[in-house]
Amino acid sequence: MRRVLNIFNIYAPNNDDINFFKILETNLETLNDQTLLVGGDFNHSLDTLNDRTNTNKQTSDKVNALIETFDLCDVFRLLNPERKLFTWPSNTNPPIICRLDYLLLSSSSLNCVTDYQIKTGYSSDHSIVVMKLNLIHNDKGQWYFKLNNSLLLDTVYQNKIETSILEIVWFNEQANPNVLWEIIKGRIRDETIKYAIFKKKIDLQYEHEINSNIKDLEREIELNSTNNT
């Protein structure tokens, strides 16, 4: 059975003006109880450290009202009822740390959630919120192949494919053009898959190193914050 998932990606203003969320409410009302996923930077904190509890009270009340009205659920809180993680730190001393970025999902679809993580964001001052959903089983089969278009800009990949094509043409110069074309496509697919796996492994190693360094810095900030209180 297929599910229709209506996704709203928002970036709320950093003030106590509820007009933004009134507009969001109007849009949500048009969907008539369909499955909703509302995510992004709410600029309204569900978890805080060193922040005032009454910051942007009108906005806070409105967000909570939307969650109740549309039967939405803060997935992170559901999975981590006694744990606090944060997605944004200030540069104050001590730093104010908040969870401003989150995903709200219709309660009726919570059984579709297979994973939810808050990851360090090294290209932004906000962390990355990742949620995996299994809305429908879709077995594409072992021969399904999808090209990662970003590889087309990779000069190493370009040279590898060019060399492979020249080799195939040289070894099969007497082949029927249609057959040769199929051989070339098969070689491109095989070389692309191998290179994509190799590149992903290298990228993950690099990402792991960066995340490890950032986590060390975050622990140092938290330790300094604790010592200064």
C-alpha cells in the first residue's frame, strides 16, 4: 500500500512573531488529515542549555499547538525520552546550545521510521538531522543501476571511463556496432560502480576524521562551559 507523504521544509524567523506559523497552519489545514512531515530550522528550541526558558514564548506556544492540532510527533523525543542533543550553539560565553532543527511526523506513520540521528554539521553552524522512513517496499532487482551524476565532474572518473572505452573498442574492433555499444555500456556500468564504491569509502573516511575533530571541539566547549558556571 502506497503512502502519500506531504513534506514541508521550513526556515522560521528568529523572533517571537507567530505569523509565519499561522501561514504554515493554513497550508497544513488544506491537506485534510494526510500524512505530514514538517522539518527544518524552527528557531524554536525544544531542548536548551544555558538559555532562558521564556524565550519567544508566543512562538513556542504556537508550535506546540500545531503539534497537537495536526497530531504530529517530535520523532527524536519519542525515541530519546530522557536524552538531550543539540543542533545549534551560540558563540557566547557560556554558549547557549539549543535543538532548533527537528522533524515532526504524523503519529500515524511513526511505524515507518527506521532510523533517526543528529549528526555533526561541519559546513554549517547547525547539526544535520537525518531520518529514514520505509514507506513502501520497492525491490528494484539486481540489475538496477543509477548513475551518480556528480561523478561526471570527477576528472579521475572521466579518465578511467575514457581509457575503458578505448580498450573495449580496441579489443572488439570487429564487433557489430550494436553489440559493441552494449559492451561499452556494460563496461561503463561496471567501472562506475567500482569507482563509486571506492570514492564513497574515501569520502566516509574523510568525513569520519572531520566529525571526530569536531566532536572533540564540542566536548572541549561543553567542558569549558561547565567549568565557567
